[in-house]
Amino acid sequence: MYKDRVREVLERVSRGEAGVDEALRELARFPFEDLGFAKPDHHRRLRHGLPEVVLCEGKLPEHVPPIVRSLLREGSGFVLLTRVREEMAERLRAEFPGSRYHPQARLMVVGEMPEGEGIGLVVVASGGSADHGVAEEARVTAELMGAKVAPLYDVGVAGVHRLFAHREALEGARAAVVVAGMEGALASLVAGVASCPVIAVPTSTGYGASFGGLAALLAMLNSCAPGVAVVNIDNGFGAGFLAALINRLGEGEEG
């Protein structure tokens, strides 16, 4: 998309429809736009295939809409916002009609969603229903990046037969996101039966000695199963993004 826009500017100069100075001003906005309080990165999609994602947590409510407008103005198509609270979602809905809010994942999508069923297969497995919010964050992110996603929710080790009922999906996946709190054992179990890379997401779900997800994090980092990478506690977005990138590499190999 950005290569096409650069080509368009250069062709207008070549045809004499735009001057060099005008083209320079337009091209200068392509890498990023300086809003004073933020510098939206307009080349993120060129590098990763997904526009810059807006983390809303910690931002002033009045700063988020200008960032979104900047990204949309430069041809992002859609913008993904993470850690969006209900009150901010209401404000953004008013500013951007048609926005879609995923309350459990605390994600919001502004603009045109990509069409199609997605490519490849990414599995998103969660240990228990308390982990669904983080799992949904991973699922929506991976789908926005063009992956076909199979959610396998509530398949934790306390009832391991629930996971084995989905062997076909695990065997066909290019990447698996495994979201679990408590002792975090699900990631090792999935990595032991799946042939694809496993991205483990420890969650803050658990009682006192889980230390807000630290116990699950350490367990996943110390997994004896090969092929496990670990993201930060409750980082469903990061896991979904990484899984979608791996999925795309698999598409290239098959092509």
C-alpha cells in the first residue's frame, strides 16, 4: 500500500502534475507525523503488515483520537487499539462510527477490517475461562493480521482429555498461542504434542503464590519441551502478533 502511494507521488511529479517541493512535503509525512505529544509511525505496516497499534492504557483520552486519525489519514485502512476501557470505548465510538469493540479482550478496531477467511492456521488455546480475555486479545490480533484462527478455550491440564479432542487442529497449525495462568503447564503439554512453534502467554490468573502470573512465567521459561517461546504476563497482543508473523512465513514456504 505505501509503495503504491510513493509510486503515485513520483508519477505525478514525472507527469508535471506536482512539483518537487510539493512531493517532498507529502513524502515527509510518510515515515511518521509529529503531533507534538505523539509521533504515529506510518511505515509500520510496510515493515510488519499491520499498522501501528495504539496502546490506550496510560494515554490521556483526548490524545487517542488524533493518533487514530493520523494513521487512518495515511492509508492504514484500519487501526487496532489495545487496553481500551469501556469509558474510552464509548468516546471512540462517538468519534469513529462503526468501530468494533471487543470488551473481553479490551481491543477496539477503527476502520475497515480485512476481508476473507484468513490464511494458514493459528491455534489459540487457553487453560481456563479466566484466561479468555488474554486469549481473545491474541485471537483478534492474529485475525487482523490475516491468519485463520482456531480457538481452543478451556482445555487446561486439569482435564487434559479436552485438549486431546483437538489433535487435528494442533497437527495442522503453523503456530500455537497457549494462554495459561496458575502453574502454566499447558504450554509444555501443547509443545509436546504439536509440531509447530508454541508461543506461551502466562496470565495473572491464580491464587496468592502465583504472584500475579510470575509462577506461570517462570514455569513456561523453564519448559522442558522444545519449541516454546514466552512473552510477558497477559501479553495476548504480542503473542497473537508473533503467531501471525510465523504463519505468514509458512505461507511463503508453501507458495
